[in-house]
Amino acid sequence: MTQKIVVIVHAAPYGSERCLSALRVATALAGHDSKPEVKVFLMSDATVVGLPNQHDGAGPGLQAMVETLVAEGVTIRLCRTCALARGLAELTLINGVSIGTLPELADWTLTADKVITF
């Protein structure tokens, strides 16, 4: 049976390493030999991670990590309410990232074997 893991990220992408850590953990999980089903839900200020073409000067950046996750089959959603509050809902997102809802997160949580929050 495939293990289902949900990673919920609240932390802003810049200013601390919590968001980076969340994406690193999700990447490690997605690449694990056991091939769990990994889903990432970005809430609050973490929704900004879904926007393309951000550069922080520290290397390939978060977009490359998000693109790697998408390529690994990870579902990535931005909280609709959070995205609307930040003016992001109508902007172009990184390919493979889309707007999600709290009922969708509730479904993910109820069917998950593990939920990790950052």
C-alpha cells in the first residue's frame, strides 16, 4: 500500500529557512525508494512560492525545487483564500502548481497517513 503524506507550509519563502526545509523534506520524500504519494499545500505567505521567476541570489532557488517536485508527481496547491488575500489568484503560477481549497486540504488530511507542517 502506498503511503500518503501531506506537507502543509505556512512559512514565508524568504526570511527564514522553514519554507526551504519543507520543500527539501517533500523532495526527499518524493524521491524515496518507497515512492509515497506526496502532496504539498501552501498557505499564508507560503503561497508566494507558487509564483515563477523569483530570484534570491542564493542559487537555483525555490522555483527549481517546486519544478522538481512537480516532475516527481507531487501535487502542489496554493490555498485559494490565502492567494486571494495576497493578490496572487489571477497571476501565472509555476507550471504544475494550481489553486486549491480548504475542503480539498481537508480531504487530503483525512486520507493521509502522515501530515507534516512547517
